[in-house]
Amino acid sequence: MGESERGESAPRRRVSYWCANGHESRPSFAMEADVPENWDCPRCGLPAGRDEQTPPAPPRNEPYKTHLAYVKERRSDADGEAILEEALAKLRRQREEP
């Protein structure tokens, strides 16, 4: 369906956003719509803001962590040894039972 068959479109305005790489994007919004403070840059994906001089900082990417790395953050070596000893004792008891 073409625009002429849908009726009149809402009055629109273009808003400029700039990312840390200096890219400008100009999405259009309805005049009565709330304009967001940030917009994702369509060229590089970084967040873009409406102030060209101080664009939003790129997000900090956390390095990938394994399950073991998360466990080591929560448990000390002594905790790990105690849990291991408890699990081994349980296995030994099960082996002794007929």
C-alpha cells in the first residue's frame, strides 16, 4: 500500500545524533513523539548522542569468563577444598554401602 493510500503522514522532524567515531545519523520522529537522548549509530553500532562535541563513550566490553572463573570469584581455595572433600567423602560412603 502506498503512502497516498494510507492517508496523510504525521508531521516529522529530523534529529542529529553523533557517535564517538564522528558518524552523524539523522533519524526522523513524529513532531509529538519524545526524542530519545541516545540512538545506536547505524554505521558502527556505538551509542550516539545529540551533542556533537561530547558523544557517549563506547560501552566497556567485559572479557568472556568461563564458569570456573565465576566460581573462583565467589569461592576461596579453602572453600573449594572443603567442598571437594565433602563430595569425595559422600562418594566413599556410597561405595562402602552394599
